Amino acid sequence: MLLSVIMPVYNTSATLGDAVKSVLEQRFSNFELILINDGSSDSSPEICDLLAKTDERIKVVHQKNKGLSAARNQGIKAASGEFYAFIDSDDRFDEEAFLNFYEARVQHEDMTMYVMNFDKVYGGISVPKKRSKNSIITEPKELIKLIFSSSGVAFYTWNKIYRHSLFQSVSFPEGKIFEDIVTTYKLAKLSSKTIVTTTVGYHYIRRSNTIVSSTFSPEYYDILTETEQLYALVKNDFPELKHVALQKLIESIISVGYKLSQASESPDTVAFQKRLQQDIQLYQNEIDNDKKIPLYYKIGLKLLKSDISSYKDYYKATLKKNIIGKQSESEDKFL
């Protein structure tokens, strides 16, 4: 088996069929599809079982609800392929995604990661991400630089296909909602040969009830704790990339700050505002000493520490204008 496709499923009965269809109708067919029902309370479990009866390539695993990371990890345990691909159960693969991957695999037998471009679909309107150049990358540091700088590569799991050996020492952090950030970094660091293509292979369907488009919740703070861990890893592994990791950390602070500024006052939001101010203070000297950090970011952070209501107005008047069009995928977490 060349490819194992892992699809976590949680209460997505309305979109599950289309997601599975996008896999089964691939022009390349040497794959298995593993559906991980993560304790769904709608009709998703029954749909998974029915789909498995229609195609022998489909496997179904049922488990108690443990979250996306645990479902992905369970899918990895059940997988038998040489490579792993991941898809969310409300998204779609392009019909030639696997064929393009296979052709790259034939040309590069030592390939350890394949990166495809993707688009985001807003109410039926497709918005492709900025294309990187078609490239062959053999230095992990160069791949990590590209992940930071290119929205067509980014810190997502589902626009990449991975040789199974990369997961021997890496798993998704369970209990986190921004599980892709550190995991993608660790996998990129291990990849000895990565093929990057400009061809769109994945369709990410934006929906209004997603984590990134919802208002603040305590779980949303994970984006900051994950980027803090990322920053620490990058500083240790690739000190020359410290600036880009610090800027991503600042973007996460800005994102959390804006969500908090929109939230109604409550004991939780007050506690998280204080926590955010403390986290900003931890990195204040590094931020002040980094001359590449834009001034509008530094002003925003100062406002977050002193007056979150003024920060909300500053974000709308200045920060949002400067953030739109940035190449990092975290742009979507602000909008």
C-alpha cells in the first residue's frame, strides 16, 4: 500500500460524504482511507459504516471523543501505507492530488514529504494561496523558512503528504486545537527531501463555526502556547531563524488579543487578559531589541498591556490593514 489517507470525523454528517467522495474519485487509486469516528453524536458513525460497505479501501475506527489530534494519532496506528495523507471531514482533495503525488514519488524515490498548494473556499468562491516555486528541498532549515514565509506551504497538516517514518518520533499533541504548528515544524525538521508543487491539491472549505472564526474561548489560547513552544524550538535548533519565529509568536499574541477585546467581560476573559499581559512581558526585551519587528506590532503590544479597549480600536484602524495579505497562514485567525 503506497498511501494511507486519514480522515478524523466528528459530527460532520452533512459534509462527510463529499469529503469521502473526493478521496474515492482520485485518479490514482493505490490507497486506503481510514475514517476515525471521534465519538460523534450525530449520524456520522452510521454514515462511516455505510461508506465502508461500498468500497473495500475504506476502514472505520470508532473511538470515544478525544479530539482531532487523538483521532489523527489513532489513524496513524491503523495505517499500513508507505505515506500518510490527512484530510478534514468537511474539506476536499482535488481529483488529481494523489496522481500528482505519485508522479513526484516515481521521480524522487527518496522523497520524505510532498507539499501541495491549496485554496480556501468561501461560500463557493475559491481563493488560491500565494504560490511558492516548484522546488526540491534537501535542507530542513530551508523548508522551515518556506513554511514560515509562504501561505501556500504554511503550518497546516493537510496540504502535505508524509513518509510514514517521519512519525516514528512525532505525534500530534492531544488536547490542543492548534495541533498543526509544532507538529509541522518537527516533521519538517526530519524531512530529508521535500517536493513542493504550486499545483492546488487541497480545497479548504471555510465555515462560520470553525475554531478560528469563533469568538474567544479558553481553548483558543492554545495558539499562543503552541507558538511559544515553536519559538523555543527554533531558537535552539536554528538561531538564524529566530526573527521569523518571534514574529509568528507576536501574530499569535495579536490574534488572542483581538479575540479577547471582542469578548464580553467575565472572570475568564479578565484572567486571560492578565495572562496575556504577563506573556507579552516575558518576551518584551526580545521584541524591543528586534529591529525587524514592525512598529505597528510593537505599538499594538504596548496597548494590549495597558488598555485592551484602545487596542481593539487600534487593531481595526491599523493592525488589520497591515495584516491582510500577509503570507503567514495565521492571517485567517484575525479575520
